[in-house]
Amino acid sequence: MPPANQPYPGQPYQPPIPYEDSPEYPGNRPQAFQPQDAQQPSAPAVPQPPSAPQGFRARKLAELDQRYSDGELTMENYMAQRAEIMKG
């Protein structure tokens, strides 16, 4: 058996994966400077409220989800009622 830091014969070397809190982790590396004049789409800081009222089906599903989350419904009842709502 090869030492722990050596790959098995015939296997390519794979470097260890860094921890998320280490500077080597890809998400923690300093970002390259990006000029401000670059055309990048920017999302609004606060999402706009929906212009139309929420649909009947979406509202019923949200209410059903809340009842299930509160423990008022069993999984079987939840799935049966959800199927009825989805049928229309």
C-alpha cells in the first residue's frame, strides 16, 4: 500500500480539496478587478412586488404548504389535497 499522500499506481494525482474557510477555496480567492464600465446586468437590490395579484392555484398551494408545515396535515392528506388543487 502506498503512503497516504501518494496515489495508487496508475492513478493520476488529485490535489486535496481545500476547506471552505481556507484562502485556497475557490469562493474565497480575491476577485479580479472588473471595470465599472463593463456591461453587466445588475439585479435590483429589492425585488419588485408582483404587479398582478397572486394566482388562485399558487395561493391555495401556499396555504396548503403552510398547513402541512404547521403539522395540521399528514403527508397523505397533503399529497391528496395538492393533487386536487393542481387538477384545478
